[in-house]
Amino acid sequence: MGFSKDFLWGGAVAANQVEGGVLEDGRGLSNIDVLPFGEDRLAVQKGEKEMLDWQDDYYYPAKEAIDMYHHYKEDIKLFAEMGFKVFRMSLSWSRIFPTGEDTEPNEAGLNFYDEVFDELNKYGIEPLVTIAHFDVPISLIKKYGGWKNRKLIEIYLNYAKTVLNRYKGKVRYWLTINEINVLVHQPFVGGGIVFEKKDNRQEIIYQAAHHQLVASALVTKAAHDIDKNNLVGCMLAGGSHYPYTCRPEDYQEAINRDREGYFFIDIQARGKYPNYALKKFEREKLNIIMGPQDEEILAASPVDFVTFSYYCSRTVSAHPEDSEKATGNIIPSIKNDYLKSSEWGWQIDPLGLRNSLNQLYDRYQKPLFVVENGLGAIDQPDETGFIDDEYRIEYLREHVKAMNDAIEIDGVELLGYTSWGCIDLIAASTGQMSKRYGYIYVDRDDKGNGTLERSKKKSFYWYKQVISSNGENLDSENISIGKKEVKV
Ligand code: BG6
């Protein structure tokens, strides 16, 4: 088998999608808290509709989420029971700096994460911490327009230094910004950006990207200065693009679309702007303002490892109008006839994961980490309340095999795997609870009804076996399911 004995198996979540407790203990509001459920959500995510406060007519799923703020001990115990070696989580920026610019951080917020890290440590689970996962304090959006303003670099750096110092010795693995390329597709989610009519949107997006890239490099440097044991990663919304046909124009389109994402990682991993991006700015007359030291800052602090999320591959054509669109992806795709889709139209492609691992490894020659992967599906409890999610196991099994092949056959260096939504949580794209990824079921529906009680799905027992066999036993026929322990 390919997995090394210290391979980091675990699961991943993000603060805004699990914690709830949005105004407790001095926390401020952040961009994801104000994403409404329902048809206006997408326009808000894209920065096309301004919603910077809660409004009476809407339901906001992040307000309570799955209330991990109060359930973290119970949840971590369940992760430990599965044998997690690592738990990927994010810090809520506005829990620590409620307005983003407070002179002192919020001690209650810092203390909450101290307790979470101590709890993880009790079970020998290593935290992998995303400093900003789709997270910009609302006050910074109201005052500065989010990441389009250079001021955010200094504010984010101050936040990052605060947590790097505070959690020194407790956290070793850090990610600077989640799915940094989502900024291009959902600027409000990725950068707290709301457009005005007159705006040159591309210019604003790439200006904000520049600020995030400089900030990320400064945080990487700070992390290394604060503790030489720190390892810092970047994070790409992954999944390569296939050409719809072997027409050279389609292949060219696939290269270009891959570059939309690689653009960020090229800079974070190699320390400089790629020529294709500089040419794009020139061609499209995008005036990106860079500070005199920025080039040096980017060059000085490339990341230590490259992480990415992988749910599906994408297919593109030079003539997309001739083909059927796939539904549900933040990053658009047309339908690939060779692949099956999830209930949300995401095209399932385990071999695509192996190919992505190879592409990223060839390109960057840095250790990789798959920090998100999973199947969003509707779970139906049986008459005893148990969820037999064989469909989820099947998806995960094929992706684990693909990682194994990438390591064993292709020689890719892979540090670990944290499957997404190891406990059911709020879907980022739709705000649904019914789009479930978890090994652990949470009793809550799309409207916020339910007891929030946790229970183990079949996949819980399967993943436990995967971890204890270090990825060797992927079989789901003979797993021992302690049905009696399952509470629903
Ligand atoms: C990634 C995000 O885009 O995909 C997560 O980093 C998100 O926050 C995940 O939840 C799955 O997407 P969704 O929309 O199904 O939650």
C-alpha cells in the first residue's frame, strides 16, 4: 500500500458552517453569517446583491449551524473514536477580532479555540488550522469594501500574528486562505466584495487577489519566524478541466481554465506572478496596483505544502453554448457523458483526483494534502433511525484508492487526507443541511428544526476501519456496526 505510517487521516470543517453562536461571547458578524437561505443566496455570494446585515424576511443557516460552539467536546470525542490523526478546522476571524480592527483581541474567542485545541490534544489529534475560511468581518466590508482595499493586508496580518503567537506549540499546520481561487467566482464569499454598477469587476477581483497573495506570503513568513516548526500551506479549489473534445481549441480552453486556479498557487508556491497572468492584465487593461516591496515579499515566502479540495472534475469547450451544462458547481462545467453525477450535479471522478495530484505535484514539487473531498447526499434514516450510507462509502472508497495509486504508482508525496464535513454541516453553496457529507448525522433540517443530536452513520464505522488499517481495508461488507450504540 502507498500510505505511509504517519499519513494524516482525518476530517475537515469550517467555523461558519459548524459553530453557530454567532453573537456569543463578543463575536462580531462575518460575511458568511449573512448569506441567506434561498434564491437570493447566489447573488449575495457573487457580490451582486448587498446584504451586510440580517434582514427579517430571510433565514440565515450559519446563525446556529450545528452549534459546535457548544458541542465541540462531544464532536471531538466522536472524531477520536474514528481514530482521527488530524482535524482541519478554521478560526472565526470575527470571534477573535469582532470588528477586525479592535485594539485588543477578544479573549473569550481566543479562549474558545484554546479549549478546542486542548480537547484535540487530549486524544492526540493534530489540528490543521485555516486562518480564513470564507471569512471577512462585516465591519471590514462596510468600512473598506473587503479585500479590494490594501488595508486588509495589515489587518489580516495582525489577526494572523495574534493566533500564531497564541497557539504556538498547539498548532503546527496552518493554511492561510481557504480555496483562494473562489474569489474569482464568488467575490463576496472569497473577499467580502460587493460590486457597484460602474465597477470593472475583473480589475477589482485581481486587485483583491493581489492583496490576499501578499498577505498570505507575509503570514507565511510570520509563521516561520514565530515558530520554526510551523508548516504553512496554500489551498486551491481543485479539480482539473477536461477538454470536451480533442479539438485543439477545447484543449486550449481547458489549459486556460486550469490557470484561473493555478494563478494563485503559482504565486503562493513559486513566489512570483506567472507570465500568462501579467499578459492577461496587460491585454485586458487591468490596472493592478502593487506596492514597491510586493515582488520581494512574494518571492521571500513561498508555502511549505500545497493543499486542495477535490469533489469533481470539470469539462470545458471553446463552444460551451453547444453543450449541456452541469449543475451545482461554483466553478462552471459542462456535462461530461463519461461520469455520473451526485444529487447536486457534481460529476464524480476518482481518477480525476489521481490526475490532479499528479498535475499539482509535477507543477510544484511540494508535498500535497487533500484537505476536502466527499459526497454531498440526502440521507434517509431507516426504521431504527440508522443511516446506511453505502453510496457515500463507495464515493470515498474510490477516492482513497485514487490517492493510494497516486502515491504508490506515481510517487506523489501526500501528507494526509481530511474528508469534508466529517460531521454534517451547513453547505457553503446552498446553505442546506440536507446536503450532508458527514460520518456523523446531525438532526437538523434546512429550516433549522431538529434536536441537533449526533448519531453515527455506517460510514462512521467504515472510516474508522480505513484509518485503523491505514487505508488497506476499504471493504464495507464486514465492518462491525455497533447499531445498538447508535442513538437517533
Ligand atoms: C468547498 C468549501 O468549496 O466546498 C467548503 O471550502 C464547502 O466550505 C465545500 O462546504 C462543499 O461545498 P458545499 O457547497 O456542498 O458545502
